[in-house]
Amino acid sequence: MADQADKDTAMKQRIISHLNASHQDSLSYYLRHYSRLSSRAARSPKMTDLTLSSMTLQTADGNTHTIPITPPMKSYAEARQKSVDMDREARAALGISSIRITSYQRPRSALHVLVFGLCGMAFTFFATRHKIVPGTWFYDNALPWFPGGPEWFHWTCKALFAPTLVLHAFEAFMLDRTRLRKYGIERGSVLWFKWIISAFVEGFGTFQRVDAMVKKEELEAEKAKH
């Protein structure tokens, strides 16, 4: 009996160490789904204890949360499959894919680069139009070539500013709701800001790049099965 107890203790510690080292995202999903914590509250958790019927997780703020394991395990040998099942259930409930995006991809195609550049230029004009006045190089040399001249340029900037801002803010919002959260990009992280700023500037091209990255991951996962 003592030998079995020692083996169970050793196995439990290996499981805890492994989950803390390699599956912190799953621990966060457990807290968000089973303990109903927000993504911010569930950030950077670690497992402090594991029994056949429950796991105890500690969040970054020092609070501990006990999550029941239902049905209880018969032995710690079931822990791997149980953790996979709980992860799958939590992801499904939270709307999070098993595919994770871990990097930002800048515009690369000619179309995406063009759109990004034009949109960036438009936002620059919106922000600096009050400084584009007679006597500046741009006003005196470039705006005469604008259809309608400087007056129409300023009118266009003023007319398009609000709807463009609203549209691009909505696109950034939808990218977060339909893509970034789904593919494991934590809101407020550096990676999240890169994608959100890109979506705010260029719009739909960002969605296309995310979808292409996901498609590539899906194809690689499918190949790995064979």
C-alpha cells in the first residue's frame, strides 16, 4: 500500500508539473468555463493540487479555485485523457478553437499592401488636415492636382472621417470577437494589439490573413493524422 501511495504521489506531481509547464492555456480555459472567471481573472494560472475528484488552481491574484472532476478518476493514469476531455469541453463552451495563432502576419500580397498603404494615408490626412494650409508644400504643390482642389480635399476629409472611423473600429471589434478570441489570442496582449491595429487600419485584409493562417494549420493537422 505504501509503495502504491508513493507511486500515486510521484505521478500526481509529474502531472501537475506537466500541466503547469505546457498547458497553462488549458488551465485558464478550465477556470473560465468551470469556475466562470473572466479571461483576465483566469490569466496565468497554476495547478497547486490534484486529486482523483478535483483539481485546485491558483490565479495570478493569489485566489484558489477548486474544480470538480466529474466523474472522478479511478486512478491518476486517467489524468491525461481527463484533462484532454475537460479542455475540449471548455473550448467548445467558450467558442475557442484547438488551433492557436501565435504570431502576427503583416500585409504581404500586393492588394493587402496597397490597401494598408491607402488606408494609412487616409488616416494620416484625417489626423493632419488642420495643418494642411496655404503655404505648406502639400497644399501648394499636391492639392491642386486633387479633384476639386484643396477645398474639395478638406471637405472630403471632413465628410469621410467619422464613417471611416466607425467602420474600421467595427472591423477591429469583429476581428476580436470572431477570430482573435477563437484562436487563443489573449485580449490586451502585444499580439492582440498588433492584429487589432492592423484591422483598424486596413480592415478586411486582416481577416483574410487570419483565415489563411488557420487554413494552413488545419491542413498540417490533417496531414499529421496520416
